[in-house]
Amino acid sequence: MIIEILKSKIHRVKVTQAELNYVGSITIDEDLIDAANIIPNEKVQIVNNNNGARFETYVIKGERGSGTVCLNGATARLAQVGDIVIIMSYAYMETEEARAYEPILVFPDADNKLIR
């Protein structure tokens, strides 16, 4: 049996921009997506801690070291600049592989920078 499990999570980052007039997606600092093993165009789920919204979109690589977390297109209506969100990616695995898999958890600082 194949199941879907949490692959990685960027926990509690701050939305830095919301660009309504853009062709959808979320732009994330390349340092954060590398740390979470997320690749450009990968589907992610986003949970807004401020308003409870939960939605899916795909990732666009943002400038490395910038701390950018920008909701683009329609998703810009689901958060405001300053809101705290959790970004999660998932993977399909055989049940036995999933039992042994440990998700990658990234905990950035208040400026969306990696804590070294």
C-alpha cells in the first residue's frame, strides 16, 4: 500500500508579501526551500495560524537569504503581511518506508532566516 505522509515542514514563517496580481504560487527564500528539501514547482500545503486558512499551491524559488515568503495570486487573499504560516510538503511512500521516514522540520527565526 502507498500512503501520503509529511515529507517536510517550514514551521512558523512570517508572510513578507502578498501579490494579488500574479499568476499564483508562493515565493519562498531559497535557503528555506533547500533546508526543507522542497523543489521549485512542488505542491505545498499552507496553514495560516492567524486566520485558520488552509490551502495548496506550488513553490517558486525566492532570493537566497532574503527571508521572502510571498503569497501570489489568489492565495494573497488568504493571508496578510505579518501573518504566521506553516508550509508543508508531502510524499507518497510504501507503508514500510513511511514507518521509518523522518520528516525534515525547519524552524526559522522571526525574520525567516535559518537558525544555524
